[in-house]
Amino acid sequence: MRILIAGTAYPLRGGIAHYNALLARALSARHAVETITFKRQYPSLLFPGSSQKETADTPPAPPAPQLIDSVNPANWVAVGREVRRRGPDLLLMKYWLPFFGPCFGTIARTAKRGTGTKVVYICDNVVPHERRPGDVVFTRYAFAPADGFIVQSDAVERDLLRMVPQARYRKVPHPVYTLFGDAIPRDRARTALGIAEEKVLLFFGYVRAYKGLQVLLDAVAALREPVRLLVVGEFYDDEKKYREQIARLGLAGRVTVESAYVPNDRVGLYFSAADAVVLPYLSATQSGIAQIAYHFSLPVIATDVGGLAEVVRDGETGFVVAPGDPAALAAAIGRFYAEGRREAFTLRAGEERKRYSWDAMVGAIEELAG
């Protein structure tokens, strides 16, 4: 089968680019796969980060042709015609934000016209965490020409069926990320990061309001014993208010903030240094951060929102608590250390990652394309 993946890919950066690189690698074992990406993914006025380009010394994949302009309708038609010219059996696109609905929907319609090309979306979200006018209209437009969908959690499955009741779809757990190398000894990672504390937690990824960092900071302040919290990722929310909260809670000596995008070749350093990853989300569908944690056999302490409780097995690979509750989160962190759960949870997390293979994703895509 000839497959064309259209979406975020190297030389662009971020979790979706990483996902698409691993997806292309997995599909390439049995199919002819090519990828195209954006020449303009977000207009600068709508992009809160510092750069949209990958900075890692070791690229996750060869650079994909940069053809797509997310805000130019004439370009969408031209790209659709280019896809049609290439004649793939399957056009595969990851869907995470309705902003891209008009772009993806037009490319899909144009590519399918007069051909046998099928269109499948891998849905990170159907309804976004931060709602905006036009979300439903844009998503319906994108989904109308689709022949199938992949969802990766119960929450997204429910959202898809509310939007497209007769959708043809498969549910497959979000596979693990394997781009970041293997774990290194904890002591060595901590020495490299200048960490002396015995207890270390990690909050990783883009900082947005819905991810609940403010709740985690309150929880850390409530802990009886000191814990070093690493906050690692670019802020897509007002960084100043978090800095002020850290100062107000007297946490300046216990919280390390690395407010920048982390290149692929340094991701493993932070995960290797931590005892557990904390996902204090206020809302979610799923989180790729949990799959990075499992790649490093790292326990996860998460809130019961979206599909997180489907991934984090409460009492086995971590703990699951109510969202927006600093006391409950602090109690779970305290229990993790007081009961000496790190070793058992780490062992179980290493076993759990076997459930999140790329083979299952490839099989589901093949079924929908058949």
C-alpha cells in the first residue's frame, strides 16, 4: 500500500512531529510511505512559542517536503492536487486542533476527487481543551470526507461519536515514544542536572492552563518532606504567574523551572533523573507524556480526566487522583514515597509499555484502509 502522511513532521518540532516520525517508521516495514509537512504551520501571531523548528543534533527523521500553508486556501487546493498526483492509496492525517480543519478538509477533498485514495484521521482530540468559536464547524468540515478514524482513548471515542455517529473507526492506545534513547543511571542524570535531593518529580511538556501546574505547585508546598520538582517545557501560558506562585509558596529552593523547548537528545536526561512523572491535568483526552514515561519505565501520578486513567493503572503503575485537588495530589505523592512504591511501580511501568506497541496502530490503519 502507498501511504502519504500529511501533517507536522521534521524539520518542525514537537510531540506530533515525533509521533508522525515513529508512525512512518512503523508503517514503512510493510508499506511505501512518504510524508509532507507545513511550510507555515501556525501564523506567528497565533504561535506562543519561540520557534517551530526542531533543534536536536540528531533529527528524528529525514526532513519532509514543506508544502502546506495552514492559512492559504489556494495552497490547500494545490497541495490536494499534489497528493492526487502522487496517487497514494491512503492519506493519513493527525487531527488535534480545529484550526487545521479547513486546511485538512480541503486537502482531503481535493486529493480524493476522481481517485481511490482513502482518508484516515488519527484523532488526538475532536473537541479541543481550550474551546474557540468555529471549532465544531471546522471539525465537521475536516471529517466529512474521511473514510475512517483512529481514536486513542474512551474520551476521544465519545467525542467522535457525538460528532460523527456513524463513524468507521478503531480504538488503539497511544503507542510509546521511542525517539529519546534509553534511560541512563539515575545518579548520573541527577549529577548532570545538578540535583542533590533524594526525591525528584517531573512535570514535562508545554505549559498550558489546562495542564494544572498551578495545582501541582500547591501540592508540593503541602508536602511534609521536601521534594525537588522539575518543571521542564516551554510556557504557552503566562510564565510570570507561575513564578509568582513559586515565590509566594516559598518553593524557590525546591522547584527548578527549565522554560524552554527540550531537544530530543536531552529528553532522556530529565526522565532518567526523576522518580515519577506528574500529570496534574484539569482536562485531557490523552497525554503522550505518559507514553514517554513508560518508555523510560517511569511511574506516573495523574488526575482522573480524559483517558489518563486508562493509561495509568492506579496502584500498579502510579496513582490516579481527582483533578483540581492539591490535597489529594499531595497525599498521592506522599504515599508514593512513604510506602516505598517507586521500585514496584517502575517494574510494572516497564512491563506496561509492551501494551503500547506501534504494531497495533499499524494493524488498525490497515483495517480502515482495506
